[in-house]
Amino acid sequence: MDITLLGTGLLGSAIGERLLQRGHRLTVWNRTPERMAPLVAAGAQAADSPEEAASASPWLITVLSDGDATRHVLIEGIGSALNGRRVLQTGTIGPGESLELARLVEDWGGSYLETPVLGSRPEALSGRLQVMAAGSENLFAQARPLLEDLCGQPRWLGAVGAAMVAKLALNQLIASLTHAFSLSLRLVQAAGVEEESFLEILRESALYAPTFDKKLARMRSDDYSQPNFPTAHLRKDLNLFLQTAETFGLETLALEGLGRLLTRGSEAGIDGLDYSALHRLTGPDTPQEAGSGRDRRGAPPQRSCTPPPTSQAVPPP
Ligand SMILES: NC(=O)c1ccc[n+]([C@@H]2O[C@H](COP(=O)([O-])OP(=O)(O)OC[C@H]3O[C@@H](n4cnc5c(N)ncnc54)[C@H](OP(=O)(O)O)[C@@H]3O)[C@@H](O)[C@H]2O)c1
């Protein structure tokens, strides 16, 4: 198939590589042209503008940072050249943003399927992403052969918005599970409890999630380089989850705290690092909220009467 890929960042470049491996003819455009180079070397055609890229293929895949960037590229950048094109919108954006984009694309005579994915670069490169699709069932049927090259079994979830809701629900779990594990690990370490024993108990329990071991080495070594999914995008997705949950009247009080914690990511310099770097935010030296005059728990500053943690094991109660 002739496919145009708009956005060759971490995920987009891996999707592009997979599509080339599967024998598709690929045209690519990226705001920073240097980031297209590996795909061009692998056989993709580079375009100078989104409009030129769109004109090359009936299928357009967008893998851009957020809703604003996607709207900017599709609507301001391509506009009338959307006529007759089929857009597969793969970046993670809000369901409301996606609905608005669908309307704008259709106004220009194009058609729109949202296709967010679960999984990252390794899964994209090996065709093991989980693709969630929403929009016209007919368009989903047409896109199916292409989507099957990215994943085993694409799933159609309903009208536009439904796949983005599912994607945000999954990414809330990424944030919450990573944070929960980080905090428990910190406590065990700070109190001098035997870490391996704690992990063995966890692994044998119903509380265990494979993501814990997947991120353990990074947390232990404090090495969050070469990210597949950076902290800035996790923060974006958590905020999108909070906004969306609010529209359904859900109680998000506990999650708002995690949202506030992740806002310290920029100051802590972890935005571009693997999202498990949120482990740096749960330690005793986490940056404080600027100008709050309060401690990290939201309480007024006060002298503690409990001794600082020691490396001694906590005696049993
Ligand atoms: N990485 C993953 O594992 C993963 C998994 C599932 C979903 N996603 C979602 O997929 C999307 C892309 O993620 P990524 O990890 O590939 O991000 P990334 O590496 O940060 O790439 C972002 C892409 O968006 C482009 N971009 C940003 N702002 C733009 C603007 N104003 N105008 C034009 N282009 C703009 C960037 O262009 P430049 O190169 O010029 O900056 C780049 O191509 C995000 O929505 C993310 O949440 C990512």
C-alpha cells in the first residue's frame, strides 16, 4: 500500500520501519527533517511539507505528540489535500480532541479513524502493538490489512472517542502501577528491609504486575536513558485521563496527587527520560512544589519528632 507517515519520533519511526519491512511504499514528513534520515535510508521517500506528504498516498498515519500538534499538521498543514484521504490517527490525544479532528478532516472531504496503540518501539518493530480503532466500521475494514501489519489483531471499539478512552484508561494504569511500585520499593529500601525477600513475596502474590520487573533494573541503577516512552508523554496522558474522567463525574482525588507529582518532572529534568524516572520523584530529595511554602505532603512545614530513617531493619511491631 502507499502510506504517508506524519511524525517520525520514537513511536512513528518504529512504525515506519515496520511498514517498510512489510513491503509498503512509505512517504514520510517530520517537523525536524533530520529525524527522517533512518527511514529514508531504509527506503522511505521524504517530503518537504505535510501537504506534499499527504498528496503522495491515500493513507495518512499521524504519530505526533499531542492534539494541538496533530491538528496543526492535519488541518493547517494539509487542509484541502485531505480530500479523499484516509487518516489513521495514532498519537494519544483526548477523546474530545479526536472527535473535533474527525469533524475537521471530514469537512475537508477526508475520512478519519482513531487508532491509538498500546506498546512501544520494540512492539512496533516486531508487529506486536495492540491497536485500538474507533470510527467508521467500514473504514476499519479497509484499514485492517494495514493495521494487521502493526499488530496481531486490531480491535474496533466503536465511535470516534472510544479508542482514545480505552488508551487513556490503559495509560492511567501505566502511571499508577509504576508509581505504586516505586513508592513501595523506596519504603522497603529506606527502612532497610531485605529487598530481594520483598520482591519474592510480591512476585508470588496477586499484586504482582510484570511491569515491576521490567522497570526494576532502571530504578536500581537510576538509568533512564534511551527511552521508548518519555515521562513528558506519560504526564500528558495522565492529565488527559483526569480531564476525561472529570467529564464523567469520576472521583479522581488520589490520581490528582500523582498528576501534581509528575508536574515536577520538568524541574527534575526527567521529561525526556524513560517514564520510570518518576522513581526519582518519590525519593526524599524530590523537588518541592514551587512557592507552596508547604512540604511534599501538602502539610505546613514542621519539625519532625520521628527519627530519620536508618539503614537498620525496622523491628517487628
Ligand atoms: N513512544 C511510545 O512508546 C508511545 C506509545 C504509544 C503511544 N504513543 C503516543 O504517540 C505519540 C508520539 O509519541 P513519540 O513517543 O513518538 O513522541 P516523540 O518521540 O516525542 O515524537 C513526537 C513527534 O511529534 C512531532 N511534533 C511535536 N510537536 C509538533 C508540532 N507542533 N508540529 C509538528 N510536529 C510536531 C515531533 O516532531 P519533531 O521531531 O520535530 O520534534 C515528533 O515527530 C504521542 O501522542 C505518544 O503519547 C507513544
